[in-house]
Amino acid sequence: MGRIFSGILTLALIGTGISLFTGCSSRSYTKPGHTSAARRRATMRTYTVRGRTYHPTYVRVGDTMSGIASWYGPNFHGKQTSNGERYNMNAMTAAHKTWPMDTMVRVENRANGRSCVVRINDRGPFVKGRVIDCSYAAGKRLGLDRTGTAPVKLTVVGFAGKVYHPSATGKSTPPPAIELSNFGVQVGAFRRLEGARIYQRRYAATVERPERVVIKKFIVDGAPLYRVWVMGFGSEEEARDYIRDHGISGGFLVRN
């Protein structure tokens, strides 16, 4: 399970995994179900465990992942998780290596058909082949308390502790998306909104997910300034590669 200490990744071998501890006093904990902006930024950073580098990245409702699930329980109960909460083995939570804190995920046990929804509040598991580490309560619902591990399918179903439910008419707003990486590139700045929108459309064609290209409004010298940002890069190096590969004159790095 991953925890971040004072913004610096500190490794400590625990059982079969490695923990990354969150740096606050023992009295400073995040309210369950909400990750502070500071901790969210910390959990968005690229990090390395056991020689392998992980790049927290963009996810949206409907994204899926398959692999092996495991569970963790009494030995971690009451300890601090990556987002600052105390781990509660009886809550429906889980650890994931790259998906955002407070992302809601449906976990389906492909061996027995059981499923449940968990909220990501920790980093891990750092064991080859495993994609999620469920709390004891979630693991029990899935039958992991009996088998230890199982093949699963993960599906993103919401964010900030809320599950997205499309309307019966199919006319609901598009599913929300969340950006886990805080690295981006400014590709242009305009006094007129229309100019920014033209650039937004232009650069939307250069990325897999057009919603990564956003317009940020600032007030400069008493007048609006619309900046066009391409967000969602996993690292500073990846963002710089984008600037180079697309020949963006005057492009520079930004962070949420």
C-alpha cells in the first residue's frame, strides 16, 4: 500500500509489499471520503517502488483494467493511507497504484461473479500482477477472504466518492473525467475566448482524449486572459516530449 511522506517517497518493507507513508503528524488525518488538494497533488506525482516507476494518469468513467486482486486487513487497521485517512478494514476502500484518490471502482471477481464498489484511498499493491488491494470488508464481499487472491475486472464508476448513474433516457451529461497527473503544457494564451477555442480544437486532435485540452481563464491587467493547456502527462519528461514532438514554439510546462 502506498503512502507519501512529506511529499517524498519513503520506502519501508512490510510483509510482501512496500509502503509509502504520508507525512503529517499522527493527529492530522483526512476526513473519510475526501482528499485534500495538497494530498491529491502529492499522490499525483510519479514515483518508484522496487525499481519500477509508476505514472498516475488520466481516468474517466467506463475505463477498465484486469488483473489479480488481493486484500489487506488487521495488520494495517488504523494506519495512515496515501490520502491521509486512517485505514478502516471494515470500510469499502482499496489501494491502486495509479488511479486517483476517491475514484469509485466496481470490482468484479471473475472466478465467482461477485462484485462490489470501492473507493480508492491508498497506493498499492506492489506485487507483480496485482492491480488492486481491497479492504477486508470489500475482500469478504468478493470472496477474497477465502481464496486470498482472484482474477478481477475493474471499472471506473465515479469520483469524489460518488457513483455516476446515466439517466434512463440516455440524455444525461457526459460521464465525468478526472486528471490524476498535474503536469501539462501551455500551448497558447489569448485575450479573446474564440482564439482560445480555435487552439483547443487544434490540439484536441493531438491527444487520445480531447477533454485533456482545457481553457483556463485568468484576469491579467484587469482583463480576461484565456490560456490553453494540454493536461494529463505522467511526468515532466513526458510533457517536454510533447512540446518537442509537436514543435510548440513558446510552449512551457504548467501544473494544476
